[in-house]
Amino acid sequence: MKLVYSEYALEQLQQILDFLIYGQGVPPQKALEIRDKILDKADTILSNVYAPQREEFLEHLQLSHRRLIVGNYKIVYTIKPDHVLITDVFDTRQDPDKMKG
């Protein structure tokens, strides 16, 4: 099984970096460290894809989304037959209703 990032998840990760650097004044090196922590944590999903909790804010989609938390960020994914699809990287300091789209 492999890990695949949706285009949306990659865009969200970039928005997080941009916000940290340009909106919060976080030094670029520190922002990249945060990004690396998120990506490293995502890599651990493959060791036990069913361990993380289900994502209750996406239950209405009936796709069995799960979430993994790293710091202030939530990695949201679904399990497909041959891969794990990361659908979102969400800053948990935002209104969770934003996840519903």
C-alpha cells in the first residue's frame, strides 16, 4: 500500500506554510520544520491505517475519513483498495465546519 496526496491536500499544506511565514512571521526554516513534521507523521499512517480515529466532521460523505493529529494540524485521509489518500491537511485552529466545504 502507498500514500497518495490529493491536489487539495497539497494546496492546503502550501497555504499553511504561506500563513505561517507571511501571516504569522514564522521564520521560513521553522515553517519548513513544521511541514516536515506533518509529512513525517503522515508517513506513519501506513503502519496501521485503521488506528487513527474517524473524522466526525466528514461522516456525512460516508467515505470513512480518518484523522491523525500533529501539533495544530489534522491529516485527513481515506483508505482505498491499493493506497491511502490524504484528502486534507487542516489547521485545527480554524472553524471545523470549514472542513465540510
